[in-house]
Amino acid sequence: MNPPIPPVSLSPFDVLLPGLPVVFCGINPSPLAAQSGHNFGSASNRFWPALHRAGFTAERLRAEDDRALLREGCGITAMATRATRRATDLAAGEMSDAVAPLRAKIAYFRPGAVAFLGKPAYAAIAGRREIEWGEQPERFEAARAWVLPNPSGLNRAFTLDRLVEAYAALRLAMAAELAAWRLGQEDRDCA
């Protein structure tokens, strides 16, 4: 029997399950992601090495393994669905138009935390330009809201070590939820 179809719009790039401890929310997919159907696949993108070094995964995953991230209690989505080389290539209204569908998606899947990868994604939601890195004072559809540096290779303001440090802060904050998910995953695998 197939699972019920969620009453929200999903993109081919969404890697989601209800109740995940952490969902990483990118700004929009790259042309390579659109072609391959997998997230963060560019050789210059540092998402997968940062995730591994921050302790989210026991082994370094590759873009084509993005669905394996679910076992670790993490998912992936994006603000906008149109693929562009740079997030700045999005039309002016695309980010604001993406807020309501993203809210519906997060309300439906109920993650513990949403980690927005880059300040522009969260600024469109918060309605303010001044955004600090890390956990935000407000929640996003009941989920803890975090803003982490974008792992794109185009983001030269952050070295891999600085990305790892920022991502590790989220992992530590969500450690209990991630451990509980993994324990439940082991139980599901044994059943």
C-alpha cells in the first residue's frame, strides 16, 4: 500500500518524512540538481563534507545518496523550486512567493528544526534584513529556526572549517532528537 499523498506541494528535490529532527532548507536547486535529481551535487558545494564533519552522518554521503540522510534524522527542501546557477538569479518575487508553500510543507511535516542555508532565505520569511547566524528568536511553523551559512562553493566568505563549526552547533542543539530518531530507525530496520 502506498503512503497517503501529503496535502502540500512537493518538489522532486524534497527529501522529507514527518517528524524529522532537522530539515535543511536551501535557497533553490542548482541546474545540476535539476539535471540529476539530487541535492548539493556540484563538486564545489560543501554541504555533504560539512554535514559529515559536523557529525550529522557517520560516513560522508554523496548527492546521489541524499535519501539516505533520512536514516540520520535529517531532510532537505528549498525555498524556491526554480533552478538557477546563483540564488541571486531568482526573480525579485520568487522568494516571497515561496514562503506560503514552504510554511504549508513545514507545518505538514513538523520537523524539530529548520536550518535555512543562507540569510536571504530566512530574511524573506522573517521580513527583516538583519539576520544573525544560528538559532533565531522566533519559530517557523512550530519548528526551531536556524540560519546557517550557505555551503555553495560560490560562498567564499566561509571556509569548510567555519561551515563545520556552524553546522555542528545545530547538531549539538538537536543531539537528543537526532539520537532518538536514529534509535527509532534501528527499531524500524529490525522489524
